[in-house]
Amino acid sequence: MNRNLKLLWLADALSHLGTSLYTLVLTLLALQVSRHAFGAGLVLFVTTLPYLVLGVMGGAVVDRFNRGAVARKGAGEEAACSRHSRLNLRRTGGERMNVLILSGSLRNPSHTRALLDEVATLLHERGCRVHLFDLAETTLPPCDPAYHRRPGDHPDPHVRRLVQLADAADAFVWGTPNYHNSYSGALKNALDHLTMDQFRNKPVGLVANSGGMRSTQPLDHLRIVARGLLAVAIPIQVATCDGDYAQEGGGYRLVDPTVKERLRHFVQQLVVFAERLR
Ligand SMILES: Cc1cc2nc3c(=O)[nH]c(=O)nc-3n(C[C@H](O)[C@H](O)[C@H](O)COP(=O)(O)O)c2cc1C
């Protein structure tokens, strides 16, 4: 059994023991003071009263909401807690997760890049080692099919660096601007420099930014590309539009609270997938 789980289990056992001892002592005290079994019984009954009253009231309150959603939320939070503690265990063991982020916009400043900076921060907070490969900063040559089977031998040092980073990655995030209802050519070119060897059974998180309205079309198309590379595109994806950002210091910053919340779930799911598929 790993150390943190053992500690959690011991703390829980100790807590239950404390509660049981407290109830026992209270009952004995009631017996001593009242000199009657009824007094002790009454104390025991009173200690269970909150469960009876609040349980029924809680049930009535929950019935006003979608019961399935409440149950799922409860189960989800619990599962997230246990997953989170397990992930922290891994990290304390020195196994940090490597995540390679590809930014597919050639604009500077770029909304997509701002979105990916936010993703990088959230991944850092979860203890991941993050590399952000911005295609606006690093110009890659057009894909050369001669190196399709051996991309590590490519003469361009940037391509070789990309291959190295992709080899070392446990998970990926692909970010793209919406170009004519799809992903950018720059991102596709970067992906075409890589092969199934870099992606097989690794999770990929997908995010996209569009101009006027949020659109999932570039993400739908990227899902097909991920499948072609034998990667696993995670179910949660994030689509933004220019209106979700504020201009700040010559750049952009994601400000929409709903998108920011979704981004947290997205990152959590990516880390969970990476942990499971590792
Ligand atoms: C070639 C091209 C095609 C575009 N096509 C679309 C489109 O189909 N739908 C859309 O909402 N925005 C479209 N846009 C707008 C971009 O998605 C928008 O400018 C976005 O902010 C780009 O993100 P970025 O700042 O990360 O580059 C297009 C922009 C370009 C340059």
C-alpha cells in the first residue's frame, strides 16, 4: 500500500475510533449521572438524531434538483479526490509528468497562445513538467516525407528538438486558431513531422480559438488526426472565441469565468488520462 493512502486510511480509522469512544464515554456518563438505562439510551438516540432529521431534510432538498446530476457530482468529487491523492503520490515518487503543448497560431500576440499559457499554468500547479512549443516562435520547415519513418534524423535542429520533446512527452495539448472551420496548417505541418511512435497510446487535450463565435469544428477535425497518430484525444475539450479574452500589456488574457472553469476540468482530465495510460 502506498504511503499517502496508508496515512489517509489510518487517519480515517483514528477518526472513527475517536467518534466511537466519544459516544461510549458519553453513554457511560449518562448512565452514571441518570443511574438509569433509559438515560443512556436517550443519549444514544440523541447522537443519531441529526442523521435522521438532516438526512430526511437533505433528501427533500436534493429531490428539488436533478438527482442523477447530484449523484454524479458527489461521485465525481470523491473520485477526483482519490485520483488527486494518487497523482500526488506519483509525483512525490519523482515521476513528474511531461506535457508537450503545441501552439498552432502564427500570430503574435495570439489568443490561442494566451489560452495555452493558462493551460501551462494549471499543469504546473499539478506538478507537471511543461514544454510549450510555439510555432510562431519556432519556424519549422515544410514536412519532408523522406524523414517520415525516421523523423529524429531530420537535418533541421528545430524538427529534431520537436521529435525529442514529443518522444519524452507523457501527454500533449494541441492548440489551434480556427482557420476556415478547421485547424491551422502550421499545427498540421508540425504534426506531420511526427509519427505514431511519438503519440501511440498517449493522451491529447484539444483547444481552439475562433474569431466571432466559439466553434468545435477545428477540435472535431483534430480528433481525427489524433486517431490517425494512435493518440487518445480526451473527451473534454475547450473552444473559445476572441470575446473570451481581454487585451493586456500588448497581449491577451483569458477572462471568461466559464471557460476558465472548464479549462480546470480539462487539465484535470488530461492528467488523469496520462496517469492511466502511462
Ligand atoms: C486564414 C484564416 C481563416 C480564418 N477562419 C475563421 C473561421 O472559419 N471562423 C472563425 O471564427 N474565425 C476565423 N478566423 C479568425 C481567427 O480564428 C481569429 O482571428 C482568431 O483570433 C485567431 O486566433 P489567434 O489569435 O490565436 O491566432 C480566420 C483567420 C484566418 C487568418
